[in-house]
Amino acid sequence: MEAVRVLSPTGMLGAGFAQSTVDRGLALGADVISVDAGSTDSGPHYLGSGTAKTTAAAVARDLRILLRASAQAKIPLIVGSCGTSGTDSGVDWIAGIVEEVLREEELDLAVATIYSEQDAGFLNQRLRDGAVHPLAPAGGLDEATVDSCTHVVGMMGHEPIEEALRGGADVVLAGRATDTAVAAAFPLMMGLPAGPSWHAAKIVECGGQCTTNPRTGGVLATIDHTGFTIEPLDPEAACTPISVAAHMLYETVNPFRMREPAGELDVEHATYTALDDRRVRVEGSRFHPAEQHTVKLEGARIAGYETMSFTAIRDEHILANIEAWTSLFVEVFTSRVTQTLGLDGTEYAFDLRRYGYDAVLGTLDPATRPPREIGVMLLVRAATQELATAVAKVANPLMLHLPTPDMDYLPSLAFATSPAETERGAVYEFVLHHVVDTRTPLEMFRIEHRKAPTHD
């Protein structure tokens, strides 16, 4: 093909977008629809628990529009990182929604699912083979850490997606994938150069974020043999050289280079030219194939069980002496936990966060004056939920009435909820930040071609 037009309707499936922007993308001749459905941005819970951060109703609403568009235009739909973290259960969850929508809409689309969850035995063998390497700042890895994970996924590049498309899929539902692989797979399969294909994929990964109005929805990238052109799908938005180039700063270690499983995107010599007041032309992107294809691992495990308590402080005297109040709280709280529960501090951990004062940036942004009010969040973590809650309850009277050392009266603070303690259940931590040397780009992924649903 001389050019491939990639329609990216939104930065995340389930986030919503206007039907009109998809219609406009089809009218402009879109050849493929690509959309990301996951991320690690919201922390390890979703991978650790194998659950999605999006609601089924929102995902179904977006998929209904995209599946109709795919069938209408006879173009592929590619969804990456299904179910937020790309676990096998996340892929099956999205596949179930797709099957229901296809049946309701009476659409005949062939669906392929790609599974990226990894077996601990396989990974431990690759570890023994010396084929697993840490990414900075992670250190070495042992088999016990791999075994402790509730879920481990491998982050696929474009190759498994291309394989599914070549196998006849109209709809590809991929497990964990790089955001860019979702958009780059089809143009690469159609023979477009790797430099423009990967660079365009990076720019469109978050939909309208590369425009002057990121709230408005999607974009269309037209990739050809010398570069690509990008334009917004909302008439009120625009792409400018700055808005497009700036997206290379997003979630990258180096604004000029970005690693993929198959190699490295290099945009150091790329040029960004405004074609008019809404479209930008990009040329000069290059891609350097890697000597060794690698797949990044993401793994999460249970770090304990957590109970949260939240109170608000409006007392002006406490607010003017918040550091002294905090120090007294820690001293009295830990002492009372020892007195009442017999714990020495090794059986639990806690974090006190002062929202409105320094909870976000801490010592990086020192306060210069007393705040008007503060929300104090106590997070207690222990090996069991019961123990975490017991420890948190020791803090209850302190979070309600603790004065500063110089106060001769008991203040009244304000709990946000009743009961004051909220059990958060299991909490997870990321423990894998490593890559695996692969023998083939497909060996860590499993592709399944599903039968089209029957219609009522």
C-alpha cells in the first residue's frame, strides 16, 4: 500500500468518544482502527488482582461504535492491553463483551484473541538460561520472586498482532501490548517503513492528547513511505507542530528515542511541519532493529492487606503547628499499638499523608504557610486484614481529638466516614521490571481464532 490511515478514537477504551469523530475518520478513508485498553498508570492492583479499572457498560458502549465502524468500512479493529493489565482474564472479559455486541448488532466479524500471561515455570527456566535481564533501576531476579506473583504478563510488540491479522481476524483483542504496537501493526504488515509507522503510532497512542484540545477525542494518522500526516477528528481541535512533537515527551525516558521489542524508534532528526491550521506533516523518523528481540515482563504480588482511615483538620492552632502534631501522633500511635496489641512495629507498617499540605510532593515542595485545612489519611498495612484494621482502630481517638503538645483542650477533628476505618483488602506491588530474550517474537504469546457468534 502507498499509505495507511490509522484511526485512533481515544486514549483508552471505555473513556468515551463522540460517534461523530469516528464517522469523520471513516469518511477520511481510515484503513484500520486501533485503541489501547490498558495501562500500569493506576498501579499494581489491576494486574495483581486480574481486574479492570473500567466498567463493562463504558467498554461495551465504545466497542459497539467501533465494531459497527469496522463492519461498515470493512477494516480491522485492534484492541491492546485488554482488561487494563492484559491478563488472560482481561482478554476473555473484553472478548465476552465483543461477542455479545456482535450478536446484538448481527455483525459477522472474525475475532482473534492473543494471550500474554506468562507461566512461572517457563520464566524460571529462562532465568536459569540467563535470558532474563533487569531494567534500571531494578536489580537481579530470583525464582522465588517470580513464583510469588499472582499474575505476570509479557508486553508484546507488533508481531503477534500482525500474525492474528494474517490469520484472518477482523477484530484482534490483545493481552498486554506496547501502546504503539497496537497502532503500528497494520501499517507494518502493509509494508510501510518502520520509522514513520512507529513514530505515528507513538503520537496517536493517546488519541486527542496530541492536539490542542485533548478532551475532544481521536486523531487520524496517514502513514506513507516518507513520513506521516496527523489530523484531529474533532473540528474544534487542531494538531500543531508543538502539540505533536511534545507527545514524544510523554512516558519516555528519552524524548528522541523509544525502545520497542523489535528495536528502537529514533526521532532525533524528525521534522514537524504545519500543512495548515489543523494538520501536521512529520518526516525523518528512523527505526533501528535490535540485535536481540526482547519482551518486557510486568508482575505483581500481594504486599499485605490494608485499612484506611481519613480525618480532616480545620483547627487553626493545629494547622499552624502541623509538624509537631504529626510527630506527636506517630509517637503516641506507635506506643499505644505496642501497649494494646503487643506489636513492636515489624508486624505492621503505616503511612500518614497530609493532603493539602505535603501529601503529593512531600519535601520536594516545602510548605511556606499554614494551610486552611488538611485531610489526614492513615494507611495501615499488615499480613492480615484483621490485624491491619485492629492497628488502624488504635488510631481512631487520636484522629478525632489529638491536640498539639501545647494545647490544654481536646480539639474535634472530622472523620470522613462512619465507620472511620475502611478495609481495602489485598494490596499489591510491582516486582518485575525485567526483559526476556526471545527466540522468536511469537513464542511467549498464544493466538486463538474464535468462531463468529450465531445471531438470534
